[in-house]
Amino acid sequence: MNRYDVVVIGSGMGGLTCGAMLAKEGMQVCVVEKNPVIGGCLQSFRRAGRTLDTGIHYVGSLREGQTLHQYLKYLGILPELHIEPLDPAGFDIIHLAGRTFRHAGGFDRFAETLAADFPGERSGIRNYCNLLRRIGSLIAPDVLRSGRLSAGGLEYLGISAAATIDSLVTDPLLRSVLAGSAPLYGGRRDVSPLYHHAMINHSNIEGACCFVGGTQQIADALARRIRTAGGEIRTCARATRMKLSGNRIHCVELNDGAEQIEARWIISDIAPSVTFSLLESTPLIRSSFLKRLQNMPNTCGLFTLHLLPRAGTIPYQNRNHYFYGTTDVWGDGSLSEDRISMALLCMQPARDKRYADVVTLLVPMSFGSVARWLGTRPEHRGPDYEAFKAAFAEKTLRFVENFMPGLSDSAACIHTSTPLSYFDYTATPEGAAYGLQKDFKHPVSSLIPVRSRIENLLLTGQNLNVHGMLGVTVSAAVTCSELLGETYLAKKIGHA
Ligand SMILES: Cc1cc2nc3c(=O)[nH]c(=O)nc-3n(C[C@H](O)[C@H](O)[C@H](O)COP(=O)(O)OP(=O)(O)OC[C@H]3O[C@@H](n4cnc5c(N)ncnc54)[C@H](O)[C@@H]3O)c2cc1C
């Protein structure tokens, strides 16, 4: 039986980052991934000669001196990544009420751009920016250099994002513009905490970028770091059971018992409810605890439509578009199959950057819309599923063409996926795009701790705190700090 210092279950951003950090710090690491290809939501795939991304389309804080940049510098993968800054004059364009508004890069430009549209709200916009800066600075490189991964701020988890915006500015349209990228975190008026809104918007305003050539490059670069440091990555290796000896996991069983691997520590990058369902039954984990995990609400899923334009037909724009058919950008969790009220559009450039290689449309979709096909196999779900996807794709294109007429005329082909694809592919409950829903009304119970009553089991990944590339990277450091020490790790990252 193989024995490691650490076995990491799942090779998403969270699992690979933990693997790379621990291997870099001298631990014997093995990452096990159920799929043939590593990466989870970082995975890219090829269709008609183009690279399509599954889960990360743009990311913030990636400029020199910013938080995510500092983490990637420590991990040593920056030279291998093809990072492209999004347009600082407007990285997100918010289409609302027949007008367009820009989220510009850099806080001064962000404030001035919106103040030009809403001159009477200049001081409220400034206050909004100052608040985001205050919250974003809690995980800044300076904090790392002082020996901490975070300087606190969890009180912002118990504050409503929507109510805070409403208290800062008075124009209802501006309130919606400030919350315009809410779908990036499954934003809902009744639940979304200020902490998540602020961390994500702060990082994007600081330095929104995309990855040219697909996000698989991030997974591959992290995998190279793990292997170079002597670690192992095993694909087609599904963790199917965790066997206990007292209050410790004795071994992880792979592929229904085909193999067992031992480690001093187990880190799980998969959803908490799935993680604990893999444990042998033990009085340490009460059934009420398991039930609570299973009943925690998830964020919505996303319908993804990749449109592959005929060569040279759609000029590349290095910005994203949030299209709204309503003036209230906050979803309330009730998503209709029949009525599309928002879509996010992102582009991937062709090699010469003049034209788009891929146009991606993301539309919130509830798992209920596809639950009837649960249990079917990807690519073999039957003609009614294909018809459902085709009809929803048609509705999506019709909705987006209200803002970008003629878009579908340029399509050479279209590829779509639903929350069911993510459910099957990453084992994320309900195919939730951003994992568990955080609720400002229940800030403590929506937080998932790194540790549990199983002594050598640590959790990581998007469910712990903030999802997305930045949130998951910071959470990976929090997980690894349990083994390496917070002061040591934070200083190493901060001084990289
Ligand atoms: C459509 C979409 C668009 C998004 N857009 C953005 C964006 O633009 N910017 C951004 O920052 N974030 C975005 N996100 C969110 C971001 O992708 C996620 O928060 C993040 O990638 C999650 O990483 P993770 O490591 O927590 O989980 P995952 O990526 O889900 O990784 C979990 C891994 O565990 C594996 N696994 C599961 N069960 C087992 C098992 N039993 N044994 C072994 N392996 C197992 C899975 O196969 C998977 O590889 C988006 C998400 C979606 C779905």
C-alpha cells in the first residue's frame, strides 16, 4: 500500500493548489482525480479546433503586487500562464434599462466613470469604492507579509450586499449597476453577504484579466509544480471510501476498493456533503450533521453556450457583457426555463486577437430544470435532453440578440452544457456553479470549517469561503496552514 504525507482528493483549483503548496514545502503529496483529465472547473476541452473553458472566464487581482498575483508568484506558475488584462476602460459592460454602463479598472477610474453617468451620486460611489478597498485589503500581500492569511473581516459575512449598496447610493439604476456582476457569485438580494460581493468586485476592479488559450494551462502548470517537487497526480482515481481507525482516516479506497492509499493527512477538495458520505460510519459524525450538510442550499447552476464563430466574423472584445432584461439585477433564486432575464457574455480571442475564437454565454439555470435526466450518462442522455438544450440555446440566443443583433448568424457551431454536466463531471451537488450558498442571515452556519471531528481530515475548495480562482486559492492556503503554520506560510507567500 502506498503511503504519503498527504492525499488530496480532487484536482480542481483547490486540490491542485494545496498539492502544489505542500509539495513545494517538502511534503510527499498524491492528488487523486476521478476524471481522466485534471482541473475540475479549470478544465478546457477542444471542439472544432478551438479551446473551450468549463468554469473560469475571468479573474481579478492578477496584476503585479495584487493578491492573486502574489499567490501565483509563490506557486511559481506565473511565467507559464498567458494572462491578458481586460479593458481598463470597462472590463464589465452592464446593459440595463436600454443603457450601457461600464465597470472600469482601477478604483479612481471606476468611480469617475460611474460618476459621469450619475453625477449626483459621486460621494456615494466613492464611499462604495472605499468600502470595497477596505474589505479587499484584508487579504492583501501586506497582510501576508505580516504573517497572516487574512486580517479578519468575517463580520462582513453577516451584512447584506444589497442593503449596503442601497444605503450608499439612492438611484435605483445605479444600485443595479453596482450589483451588475452579481451573477458571478449567484448574487441574491435575500442572501448574498457583503463579504463575497466586496471580495469579488474588489479583485476585478483592481485587475480583471483572462487566460488566453484556456484555463487548463493553470491546472497543467500547478500539476508540473507538484510533479517537479516529487508529488504524484493520479487520474481515473475516484475516492470511493475513507476507512477509519479511531478518529483518524486510516486509508482512502480508490475505485470501489481496487486500491487503497494511506496518508498522514487527507485533504478533500470535493463538496463537504460528498466528502462525509465517503466516510465509514462513525459515532464521531452524527447523522444530524450529515443531514445539515446535505440540506444546505446551493448556488444556482449555469447553462453554458459556447458559440464558435466562423473565422473573422466577430471582432474580439476584451470585456464582458452582462445583459439584463430586468432592472433588478438581484435574482431571488426562482429561475424559469421559459423566461431568460440575464446572460453573461465573455470572449476568447483567436491567435491574432482581432477576432473572437469562442463566445461564451452563461445563463443561470436551476437544477430542477434538468433533474429529470439524473442518472443518465453524459453524451447518452437521450433525444429529449438534446431537444431541451437546443430549445434553451435558442432562447438564450434570442435574448442576447436583443443586445447584439445577428450574433447567431456568425455561428459555425454551438456547444452547450447544463448544471447536470457539472453535477456529473465535478460531483458538485446540483451542479451548483459556486458551491454552497452563503447567507448573510446565517453567517456562522454557512461557513464550512477546514477541520472536522476526524483528526486528519482537512477540507478545501470553493465551499469553504469565497468561490472562484481567488477565493479558492486563499482557502487552499488556509487549509495548508493547518499543516505548515499560518505565520510561516503567509510570510513565504507574501515575500515570494
Ligand atoms: C460555468 C462556471 C463559470 C464560472 N466562472 C468563473 C469565473 O469567471 N471566475 C472565477 O473566478 N470563478 C468562476 N467560476 C467558479 C470557479 O470555477 C470555482 O469556484 C472553482 O474552480 C472551484 O474549484 P474547486 O477546486 O473548489 O472545485 P472543482 O473545480 O469542482 O474541483 C473538484 C474536483 O474534484 C474531483 N472529484 C469529485 N469527486 C471526486 C472523488 N470522489 N474522487 C476524486 N476526485 C473527485 C472533480 O472531478 C473535480 O476535478 C465558475 C464556475 C462555473 C461552473
